Amino acid sequence: MNMPYRSVNPATEAVMYEKAETAPEEAIRIIGRTHFAFQEWRRTSFSERASLFLRLGELTLARKHALGELMAKEMGKPVLQGIAEAEKCAWLCRHYAETAESLLNDEIIATDASKSYIAYRPIGIVLGIMPWNFPFWQVYRFIVPAMMAGNGAILKHSPNVSLCAEAIGDLVSEAGFPSSIFDTVYIQPDTVAKMIEHPHIQGVTLTGSTRAGKAVASKAGLEMKKTVMELGGSDPYIVFEDADLLLTAEACVTGRLINTGQSCIAAKRFIVVEKVRKRFEELVVELMRSKKTGDPLIPENYIGPIARQDLRESLHDQVARSIRRGAVCILGGEIPEGKGFFYPPTVLTGVTKGMAAYNEETFGPVASIIAVRDEKEAVEVANDTVYGLGGAVFSNNLKLAERIARDELFAGNCFVNAFVKSDPRLPFGGTKLSGYGRELSLYGIREFTNIKTVFIK
């Protein structure tokens, strides 16, 4: 029997789990069951939904240590970061349980009618195609606002985190949600296309690669289905000469190494004014060298393995191609011997246009340092990418830094003197090939609603 859904512990290379694919006909039956559950769910009150999500948040928080260990074993996330991910999921549940009703209240609009207003109503079933790198947070970020708005949800998770997918289903069930209002399918791309075609699927959200996003968005567009795409990123961090270099280097290294660098919003290109480049490099190398790499179940280890062998090979190929084009490796850059898909903290300097480390998204603990002359060149290099997810500016001149973040960087999430991160209270999403639409905050919960005009004469 074909077992396309396989979990391999990336630290030990041991197979943890194998699961057969959901048959296409069963995937269609799951849609039918979720649609049936949706007919009742959409009529429930916000308080009823909130009580369930509060319970889900409580269960997630109570099991955070077990969930952190599961993430460490299944995709290599350092265990303390996995525990923090579970805590953030619980926060998200509380946030929308407390705010969804006010965010989706009817909005009265004065017109020539006796009464006219905007109502936000659920659209149906939302299919979520989710990645492995934040196996709980990405799913919660999709289901909590979508379901609090009254929609049903079906998850198609990444094959290498099937145990995480099952754990989420168990938590939802234990929290007391109606049967089938949330379900999971284990399917391949051809069945994804069939599901998107189904009339009961009314929205699709994907977090993943730009290539996958283009394929799914194209299919959904043909079917006139609403989509939200959160895709790749190559976030630039601009470092000016008046920045506090130690605090800047600490923020940059943290932003680069979270989740072993396997994040769409990880700091990837450090664009540094030449006057302070050498000192910045020294600090970054010192800080990255100090981070312990090893078994992700050991709390002292800050860097775990790359999630899959093929991903490590691709990352190393990018490093090697950049070096062949003239980049200088001043830390790391060699695949270690032994079990596990580990890759060392790596720093490349002398990175220029045309190199993989400049043009491509690097998904792992690899920092690219690009020297620039001044503000004008820094902004040009920052925007010289097909991506537009996040970016950061470091300077003690807050007026300058804010102006660049607000007006000059073409990205959806721009931070000043801090590394880029998501927050349930703020919208999250990108521009250009980083996708479109927004998750989180008011904007995220309204994405999969029918923004309905009601006019009464």
C-alpha cells in the first residue's frame, strides 16, 4: 500500500509514522459531512463559539509540553520554541473568543434608506493547506478566525507532520466542537484540485511556497473561490551606522535562527552600511557561534535539524552556489557528519546580486550580509526581490527608520529596531510573490466572510 504520509524524525532519521492517503471519494464525503455541520454551526452565537475556542485554548496550554515534544520529534523544532508555539496558539484562541463578535458586528451606514448596514456572514467551508514549519500555529491561525466567523474548516496538512495534524483534530474534538465542523484530509495535489472544484468549498487558504501558491490560486481562480495566500519571503533587515549594533545584531540573529531559520518571516538578508559592516559581522558571527545545535528535545539546544534531508541539500546547494559566485563564508557552510539533518549556523558576506543568497529564499540558519553605501542603496537592495513579506530597519533615528518602514519598503510587515513576528492583534500577510490577503486581527477574520449590504427602505 502506498504510504505518502510519512513522518521522519529529522534528528535521528527514524520513521515515526506512516499513513495511507485519504481516498478521493472519502475526501468528497468529508466535504459533505462538514457542509452538513456548517448548516447548524453558522447559526450558533458568538458566545457559543467563543466558549469552545476558550476550551481549545485551555487544552492546548495544558498540553504545551507534550505538544512541544511532538513538534521536536516530528519536524525538529527546538522544544522550548515548540512550547512557545503552543502558548501562542492558546493566546490566539483567547483573542478571537474575546473580540470576534465586536469585529464582525453589523456596521450601520447612513443612506437614503430607513436602515442600511453591512453584515459579515460566513461563506461555507474553508480548505486550509498548511506547512510543516509551524505545524500548530499555522493551523490555528487559519481555523480560529475562520470558524469563529461561522465557517466550517478542512485541513490538508504537510505530509511530514501527520502526527501534529492528528493531535490538532484530537484537541478540537476534546474541546467539544460539533462533529465534522473541522476535519482533516491526507491527500495529494490531484485530490486537492478536486476538492477546490467542489461547490461546498467556498474559500482556500494556503501557507507555503510561492510555487504551491501559484498552483492553488490558479485552480481556485478558475473556480471563483476566495483565496488567501501566505507564501515565501526573503526579508531584508537594514542596518544603519547609527544603530545600536549589539542590540541590532541580537535582534537579527534571533530573527534569523527562530525555528532553525525555517520561517517565511525569518531575517534573511542583512543590508549593512559599509561603515559598520565589519563590526556587525563580528557580532553576528559571535552570536551565531554561541547558539547550541543538537537534539531539539534538549532545552539548551537553540538550533535543531533541518526538517527534511532534501531541504538540507537544497540549502547547502544555495550556500555552495553563492560561494562559487564570490561570497565569503565566515562561519559554518559544511554539512556535519552523523545522523540527523543538521546544518550549522552559517554566515556569508560579500553577497551581491545574482547569488543564490541574494536572490533566493534560504530556509535555514544562513545569514547573508550585503554591504551598501547609504540609505538610497539600502532601500534599493531591500526592495530588489520578488518577495514582500517582512522587513526591518535598525537606526537610532526613529523618524528616518519609520519613514523607510512606512513608505519605502514594499512588504506587508515592517518593523523598526525589532525582528519581524506575527501578533493576533495585527494583520499579517505579504505583497508581490509573498502572496495576498491578510491573516489575524480584524482583517484576517473578515477575509472569509460575505461582506453583505442590507438595505431597508
